[in-house]
Amino acid sequence: MTKALSWLLAGRREAATHLLLAPAALWLLFMLVIPALGMVALSFATNGPYGVIQWTFTLENYQRAFHPKYLPVLLRTLGFAGSATAICLLLGYPLAYYLSFRAGKWRNALLVGLMIPFWSSCLVAFYSWMIVLGKEGMLNNVLIHFGFLSQPIGFLYSPFAILLGLVYFYLPFTVLPLYASLEKVPRSYIEAAYDLGASRWTAFFKVTLPLSMPGVIAGCLLTFIPCLGDFLTAEILGGPRYYLLGNLISNQFLMAQDWPFGAALTSLLLVGLVAGLWTYQRWEESL
Amino acid sequence: MSDRLSRRGFLKAAVLAPLLPAFLAACRRADNAKVVNFFNWSNYIGKDTLADFKKKTGVEVRYDLFADEEEMFAKIRAGARGYDLIVVGDYLIPRFQSLNLIDPVPSGALKNMGNLYARYRRPSYDPAETTVPYLWGTTGIAYNKKKLKSPPTSWWDLWDPKYKDRVSMLDNVRDCISVAMQLLKIPQTTRDPQDFQKIRELLVKQKPLVKQYSSSSYLNSLVAGEIDLAMTWSGDLFQAARDNPDLDYVLPKEGTYMWVDCLAMLRGSRHREDTLRLIDFLLEPEVGASIANFVRYPSPNEKAYPLVDASLRKDPRVYPTPAVLKTLSLHHTLDSEQSELWNQTWADVKVA
Amino acid sequence: MKKGKVLSGYIAALYGFLYIPLIVMFVFSFNDARRNVVWRGFTLKWYRVLFNDAELMGAMLSSLELAAAAALLSAGLGLLASYAMVRHKPFTGRRGYAALLNVPLMMPEVALGVGLLSFLVRAGFELDFGALACAHALICLPYTVAAIKARLKSIGDANLEDAAMDLGATEWQAFCKVTFPLAMPAIVSGSLLAFTVSFEDFVTSFFLAPIGVVTMPIKIYSMMKFGVTPEINALSVCLLGATLLLVGLNAWLASRAGDSPLA
């Protein structure tokens, strides 16, 4: 038994590697690849009367997808996802740094504490934000009471609200990979930098930050990619002028009942993202 | 030592994990009992209706929830089966039918069908009467009495720049396009692309004033004072008004439409007999009245009307006066070409 | 050490930001209103309602079971795949494999829900709790892989396993005594992320939920139309209280045993 396990772990034979890869591969095949291929097939079908799908080949869905009216939606989505990722990174890096270098005995508590707010529905959290940020909410009331404002500010259903929602919900997904990679930075390197006369900041910028880059990239990916497809945040927090790609795609499946067009948009998004990821992986390996 | 412990624990858990769902599923498979699987909005039924039904017939109703009709439709369209009974809006019925998803209620199978008002029998959206009307309502304007100097009277008020950022519109093709058509005096039967161009322009023009396109969360915004004016479905607003007595409802002077939520049996139901019994039960006068009392929507059930709370019955916002009722009509039942035009126009408004 | 104070102050502010909604949620679980957006006075009734609400408790249990199953499944799958990717010789197609593991993140949720449901139904699989858990394991997989892979890489870089084997350990022994314990923090944090992702998920759950299974997000989203009552807050408060209790207990036990539970 343990011999077999050792054989599996040693990976001197390809068969062992394949055996370890197989379970996740099966999962991906059945739960992801086949449904995704189904989407690709659907994207070439025709939307018939009342949204009944007709399996006659057409490229029309793709032609429609490249209509310039969708360009602002794409740019807006990239803008929101990009800014949310950048804010998460700026807010999260010091936290990850603190967790790794300073937290000491508080580290575990802080790590778990980072996840706990998300163990209730994000909708509940949103309602709480609404109580705080609403026109008649706490923040406006306080600001008006102390004379900082004469009119309440409409924080909700604005770009600010969407960014707040995205940052709030994706922050842990940025912080944890950052933390993991900061943990890997050998403390001796930093001490060596100090010994060589580097200041705190120099040591940070010349040693710690470069060594944590894999975590920065992983954290950004885990935030940016889901932000691109996110539709509930914009649906609940955003106003009508902040229509994002995720909303566009889900509306094809729900309200417009135009599944082939939704499938075409999905396929384009997947192709774009996989190509991006592939390039990134090549680049990572070439380092 | 502790490493080994945690390792063992983890391995055990890893082995058991795939079995857990199967085990739980096995526990749940007590399907031999008599059940009806009912797919509906949350709280869209009387408080004790299902318990009473079980007491009376011994049939248990499993009440599954959806948050949005279109999501429900997409789920069933994608192939989810096993639901026996769904609540569905009149405008979706032709779509369900075109995909052959509805199992028609056999005529004569329901002894309480006659309890309904005549105007809900053989309706235009379902002339063959394959479904059964459940509750109905109107589309109108909700507003905050304290925040508005004068109550709104017209759909045009939703286009008034002085209410910028205080307005919400239902996120629904049927209602928004209908209102635009009404304001532009375009008949719902149109297929003229120029008409739809005008409709689109009118709705896009309104967009900078609108705070939310929403069919559910706007009610919270109304209660919280985030918005003061909203296109709404009657009963939803009355439920919200329980939490903010300043909210009121008007039917605009241009007139408006009524809609009907229906009970439909899904194709492939394995509990046909009991499902029919449940529908018949929901049509009983006492039951219909208790549902109407709880959800604050008017019931299409004529025999139930006298049993409905007087406060609701006498409220012309809930049960419009006969004079108003005469002016209310159902939405035109769209054929596939029209429905495509409507959907496309609304999609373009959202993207614009 | 002024700098240290600035950083600590910042961390406190950040946690403050994260916990604002929780504090509000706690306070408003005592709100005497049906639609929980405006304060209407103090009451304890929602806790009473909660303890008599079998339906809501059932939804909570379903969600917990689902998240636990999804976290364990995705951690197991992620561990095996990561190990082969990091520790074995480079295999053909590794780039595609690694990219594919991230695709669940990119798939728009509604498209995944519709596609997966159509496929499972057409292929004749019965939609049950197991299928739902498997789908959740899929959407959690990128998170566990990301966490575990990074950790295994750093363990490999330190050559500790090789050292163990030089001393005569078999691969299996080296794995059990060295690699696995060292990877444990990553497995735990990956599972925590997975648990969170699954527990929050609405769209995939809605499409794949079998008859009779209502998870918390489904329940809460469906309440949006007729009002999310403070009962939901009360439930969240209870859940968070229980979590904090468990975490505290764990930390206390660990501090007595002299080793840390997570890291």
C-alpha cells in the first residue's frame, strides 16, 4: 500500500503523474469543458421564434457581438474590474505584510477574521451598507448633523457603490495569495539587506516586494477575473448607467431569452481570458 | 503527534467528503410520501395554506423558491425537472407553451374553476385555459407622500427632470415598453421599426433620471427614502407600505395594464393527481381569500371576494372600482416577432 | 517604532471597514421592522421567530453541508493536481491544464449554470445534492489550487523532502512527515476560501439546486421582493457567533498545546 503511494508521489513514471492529475481533470472535463463546448456550439445556432433554439449554423451572433454599441460596456467593465483590483492590491498589501511580518500571535485570529465577514450572504452585508450609506443613512445623518453637509449625498447606485461592493467582497481573495507569497520571502535575505546598510524602505523595495511578485500577480488574477464577470454587484448596487459585461451576458440568458447571443458573448470572453492567461503562463515560465 | 492527528483527520475527511452528499441525498429521498413540488416566489402564498392542505389531504407541499421569474424560466428551460406546479406571469405563458413545457390543466378536472370571475376565464394570453389564474395586479406609480409636494398623476411624472435620481423603473420588458407605447399613443400590436425607434428614444431619454432599474430591490430603496417615485406592481408596494406608511400608490391617468400570475402544471409532473388537488384547493373561496389577505394582491376568485378583509376590499388601489376596472386591459399577447422587437428594444435601452 | 504604529492603526481601520456591515447587521437584528432598512425600535422577536423557523434552519444546514462538502472536495482535488504540477516532471499539456484550472473563475455564472444544467440533464445525471456539491467543488477549485500550489512550490524550493529521503525515508513517509504538515496551512486557507465561495454562491446553486433544497443565498435573494426581514440578520449573528466561538476555542486549545492551528 505505502509502496504504491510512494510510487504515485515520486512521479518517476508518467502514469503516476497522470493518475494524480486525473481527478481534477475529470472534474474539469465534465463540469466545465463539456458545458463550455456546449456554449460554443450554441453560439453558432439561431435564435428562433420565442427564443426556441434552431440548430442552423450562423455567424450572426458574433457579428452582433462586435457592434460598437457594446464597446462602452466592455471598457466600463475593464475600468471597474481594473480599479477594484488596484484598490484591493493597495489596501491588501499592507495587510498581507502585517500578517506575515508583524502579526505574531494575532496572525491566526486576523486571518480567520478576514474571512468571517463573508460567512453571511453578501446581500445581508449590502443591506447593512445601505443602512450606513443611504440618503437617510447613518453617514449622511452624522455629516448633516455636524454641518459638513446641507444635502444628503446619494452614495448608493453610483460607481462608488459598485467599487465599494467589489473591493469589499474581493479583498480577501487578493490578500490571501499575497500573504502566502510574503510568507515565502526568506527572512535572512531581508536581514542581509539590513546588514549591507539598506534602510527599511530600500530593503522592502529591493527585496521583499520583488520576491512577493508571484503573490501580487496571483492575487490580482483572483480578483480581476471574477470582477470581469461579476453581475450581482452591479445588479444590486449599480444604477442603470453602470451596465457591465456580466449583466449583458446574464441578461441574454434571462430577460432577452437570446441564448445563442449570450453563448457567443460568453465564448468571446472565455477566448480572450484564456489567451491572456496562456500568455501570462508562458511569461511566468520564461522568468 | 498533532501532525499525524490532523493528517489522519484530513484523510478521513477527504475519503468521506465525496460520500457525504450521497449520504445526505439518501436521507432526503423519502419520496414515497405524497408530495407536490411547488416552485414559487418567497411568501407568495397564505401563511397556513400549505399546512392546511396537508391537514386536509395528507399531501405534503415542498415549496421551492425563486427570486426572479426569468431565472426560473431559464432553469426550467435548461432542463430542470421535477417541479409539479409553478407560478408564472401571463406574458411568459406563450414562451412556456412554445417550448412545450406546460402540461395543460384538463378541462373539467377542477370543481372550483367556476369560482373565478368570468373575465379571467379563457384569457387572451391562454385561450385554451391550460393554466389557472392565481392572483392579479396592476402596474402603477408608487410615491412617498412626505417627499413629493403633489402626488404624481401621469406616467410623464417619471420623466420629470425635477425628480432626477429619485425614480426607479421596473426592470421588465413588458411594463416599460407598454408605458412608453401608452405615452406615445402607439398600439401594442405594432410591428413598425420606426415605432420601436421612438420607444427606444423615449426610454433612453429617461435614463439619466433613473436611479435603478429593478423589480425587487427598489422596494427597499422606497422604504429607506433612497428614491421617492417608482413604477411598481400594486401588491408589492402594499407589502412595502407596511414598513413605511408614507408610501402610496396611484394609477396614472393615461390608464394602465393589469397582469395575472397563473398556476401552471409542468410537463412530466409525477404527482399529477395531487397537483390538481392542490390547484383546486387554492381555488377554494376561504383559501383564496386568506392568500389575498396575506399577499395584498387582489384575487381573481369571485367567491373569495366577500371573505377578503374589508380594509383591502374597500381600498380602490387594491381592488379598483368597477369604473376603473373597465379601463384596465391585459397586455396584448405578443407573437414571436413582436416579442423579439420588444426584447431587442429593451436590451438596447439597457446598453445605451 | 512609530512606523509600526502607523501600520497597526491602518490594519485596525481596515478591519473596521470589513466589520462595519457586521456591526450594523448585529444591531439591526433587534430591529422591530419587517423590511430591514430603517430602524423602528428594539425587539427580540426575530430571534424567537428564527428558532421556530424550521425552513430557514434547514436552508442554513443545507448551505453549511454544501460548503463543507465543496471545500473538502476541492481541497482534495486541488492537492492531488497541485502536487503533480509542482513536484513531478513537467508533463505535456501542463500549461493548458493550469490555464483550465482557472477557467471556472472566468465563466460568467449564469452561462455556467445554464450550460452545466443542460449538460447534466441531457447526459442523464440525476440532479441531486451530490451534483450540486460537485458543481460547487468546481467553482472552488481555482482558489484551493492557487493556495496549495504556491505553498508546495516553496516547500520544494527548500529541498526538505529530499533531505528526508536522503535520511532513508520513502516518498510516502517524506510526504506524510514533511510535505503534508508543511502544506497544511495552505490547505486550510484554500479550504476556507472555498468554503466562503460556496457559501456565498447564488447563481450556480439556483440553477443546480435539486427539488427541496433551498440554500441560504437562494432563500435570501428570493426574499428581496417581499422584504428581507431581521430574522436573516439574527441568523447571521448566530452563525457568526458560533464561528467566533469555534475559532476562539481552537486558538485557546492550540495555545495550550503550544502549536498554532492555522499557520
